[in-house]
Amino acid sequence: MPGPIQSLSRAAAILRLLAGGERRLGLSEVSTSLGLAKGTAHGILRTLQAEGFVEQDAESGKYQLGAELLRLGQSYLDVHELRARALVWADDLARAAGETVYLGVLHQRGVLVVHHVFRPDDSRQVLEVGSMQPLHATALGKVLLAYDPVARGELGEGPFEAYTARTLTGAAEVDAECALIRERGWADAVEETWEGVASVAALIQDRRRNPVGAVCVSGAVETVCQDGFPRPSLVASVRSAARAISRDLGAGRF
């Protein structure tokens, strides 16, 4: 069986590099970060630029991701059945909860946000579609860990990264939390990834009852929680949305 094509692997590595960190990098930074000769890195960058996958800032000469990637990514999201089925329910959930709503799926040892509904107010917000969230420190991630053996296998045995003083960093802690999540049917994360932020999530299943994603509400601790715990009405709304999306995916009533 033929092996991977080296030039394509290097191009993919460059795109991933530009997608993280500073998002805009010079030729020397790209070549150093990936261990590539400058000539090799420059050739790949110029090719990606010609195809619209990379753009070069005229003033600084630095490179960033191009608009063609957004077009391709949007095409992927448009045909993604989970996202398509969840659009209306996610919008309704955001309006009812008055908070931000995320739809996430397991991807490369984390949670990929495939849909993001802004909090329904006039505050400045940044679209987070395509961003990654940690499995062990977010409500989206923890509900996937609780129900998806693949997610738990990808997480490993720790110790896991601590984002705040409340992050679960040990495997035993995470497994105990997963058992609780399966018992009550929902997950929460209160200031485990970001100070002052809390979230509540529930599992989405397909027609075979396989875990395919999760939906969550996220917001300030003072609005999501009451006396340190997620508001029951909010939990009920998230679980109802997850059931509705699952039914649309063919899971039936549960």
C-alpha cells in the first residue's frame, strides 16, 4: 500500500499551524516550527496561496489562512447531518435560555464545535465554529467521555491539563464524574476551563443509539448557576433539546 505523500502531509501541517497560536506567521516561523527548509516551506506556502488556502499580508509579509478554507469548511458543515438536524433546536434553546449554545462532536482528542448560536443580546461575541474544547474540562467533552468509549480511550490516563483550580486532572476523578453523568443524564462544568464560565450539556444519539455529539448551554456562572449548581430549568431545556435532535436523527423516544 502506498504511503502518505510527503508534500501533502507538509501542507496539512502548515495549515494546522496557521490555524492555531498567533494565526499569522512569517516564513521563518513556519519553517522553524515544522522543521522544514525555508525553500520547502516557501514553495508549499506559495502553492497554498495560489489555491486560496493561504493569504499573505501585504505589509508584514506574514501568512494566514485563506477564504477558500472557509468555503470548504462551510460546505462540510452544511452537509453534516447532525448540524443540519440541530439548527432549529439550537436556536430555540439559545432563545429560551438566553445563553450561548454550542454543538460539538468528538475530534482528535477534543471536542470540535460544529455549530455556535450567539447569546441573544447585544454584546460583542466571536463565532467559535471550528474551535476545539478539551474533553475533561467542558460539559460538552465530559458528556461525550461518559457515553462514548472512543472518547474515553482518546483521553488517556492523565494527568490531564489544569485550566483552572477546579479542573479535573486525574483519571479516577474523571471516571467518577462520568459515572455521575450517566446516572443523571447530563454534564456540567463550572469554572473548569474558564474562570467565571459555566456550561451544561446533554448527549445526542443517532438512530442506533450511538453517541454522535452533544449540545450545551454556556454562560456566566451567575446566570447559569444558582447556589453553585446549574439551574434545574436550564438543565431541563438542554436535555429536551438533545432529545429533540436525537429524535430527528432517528433515535426515537428516550
